[in-house]
Amino acid sequence: MRTKPSTELTNAAALFPIGTVSEQTGVNSVTLRAWERRYGLIKPHRTPKGHRLYSEHDVERVKQVLVLLEQGIPVSRVRDVLDNRVAPPALRLASSVETDDPWRHYRQQMVRFIHRMDMRLLEQTFNEAVSLYSLELVAKKLLQPLYHDLAQQQQWLSATTADYAFFHEFLCARLSSRYLQHNSRANGKRLLLVNTQATTKHVETLLLANTLSQHGYLVSLLSHYITLEHLPLVLERTAFSALLVLGDAVNLTQLQSLITLYHLPAFVSGTEINSLANQHLHNLPSELAEVSQALDLVLETAVA
């Protein structure tokens, strides 16, 4: 005797694929799967072929997870809060407690290891942070603020330039390695990521390359004295689904000629784009967590 499927599973309108949940919550699919496998935060249904389907309750739970993470609760303790095994106030008794605010805690550790030029312990702290939180959140709450502060500090206190240089080299090395690892496993659309200001935006470019490759995009990165004049030969040799350009003063007329000639959309940072005036030019979101979603939307529309 065959078992009838549950009412919830037969109600297609109440269940959503992982891509839809990612769009609604801003959490990429890799992180959603990690939250399920590693921490048991969500338990989606499965189709006979193994595809995940999320209920409205699952979507709300993902949003609750984001709220708790923003409050500084480690992802490893979020489930206890959501399941009422630990009350949120118990986790936030005093904001001055070092481990109660993970971002301040990680920052203090990183600063200490930077001062000591201890690459090994600095990497351990980095690895711990990205094992508990998404790289996008770690970048927003920890890496970018610390990197910016060290850059500012060395402007008025030149003796601290070594601190900035050490952290810069660490981030470049660690993010490059991480990007290459993700890129080797990516099987999605090909993207050409170009940084026309390599001397000032290299870390930002590597963070973006990490985010995109982790999302499944296959990213080719150009970030060494590259200008738009260098791109025609590259675009002649290889077909890309989109072009991403980072820079504070991108020549939009020149860029328009490129995307018209090679029939691909372009995303630009540092220059305001009127997407209504040109449907093939788009603003690149400033928030890392929003970039993959923006690309997915444009590229899926282009295919349709």
C-alpha cells in the first residue's frame, strides 16, 4: 500500500527551492546548506531526487538566525536560542564580556597577533571566524573595518605602517588561496572581474572574488595595472556571461562599447549607473551579501 504524501509536501505554494530562499533572505545557498548540515538550524523537506524544499516556517527561521547573528550570538549557539534551550538574555549578560561580542573579541585577537607579526595565530583566528559565520559577514563586521582603521592609522602615525602592511599581505595571501579553492570547484557561469585600481582595492576585489566563487560562479580575476583598453583581446579569446568592473572613475562610454560589441552585461562599482537608461549596465551592490543575488537576477533574466 502506497503512503500518501503529507499535506504540506503536496502544497507546492507553501514550499520554496533553495534559490528562492536565498533571494528572500540574502543568505547564499552554500551557507544555507552549512547551517543545515553543521548546525541543524533548518530541516528542509527533500524531493524524491534529493532537492531541498523550504516551508514558510523555514524561511522565517532563517531570518531569525540572521537577527541573532547580527546581535553577536555565535552560529554554534543559535540553535539553543531558537529552540529555547538557552534564553537570549543569558547569552548577552554583559556587553563588556570579551566572548559575548565575537567581533570585538576577534578584532582584539587579530590586533594582538598583527602587533606580534604572528601569521600562524592570525590565520587560526581568521579560520575560526569564517567557520562560524559567512565570509560576507566576517568581512563586514571584522576584516573591512580593521583593514580600514589600520590604513587610516598609518596615515597619521607612520611607525604603524608595518602593521597595515602585514595585515594587507595576510589578507591577500589568505583570500587568494580561498578564492582559488572555491574557484576550482565552481561549475556556474563564467565572470570576468576587473579591478582598475589594484593599488587601493585589491583586498576588496579578492573578497568579491571569494563571494562569487563560493556562490558557484567561475571567476577570472584581473587586478594588476589593468584598464578597459586591455579587455578586447581577453573577450575575443574567452566567452564570459558578465563583466564586473571595480574603480572610482570608470569610462562608461568605453565600457558601453565593450558590452555592445561582446554582448554581455556589465556591473560597475564606484560609478553611479542609470540602469533604466541602459539595461546592460548595472550598479554593483556595495554589500558583499547582495552581489550574488544581483547577478543571479540579471543573468537569469538574460537567459529567459
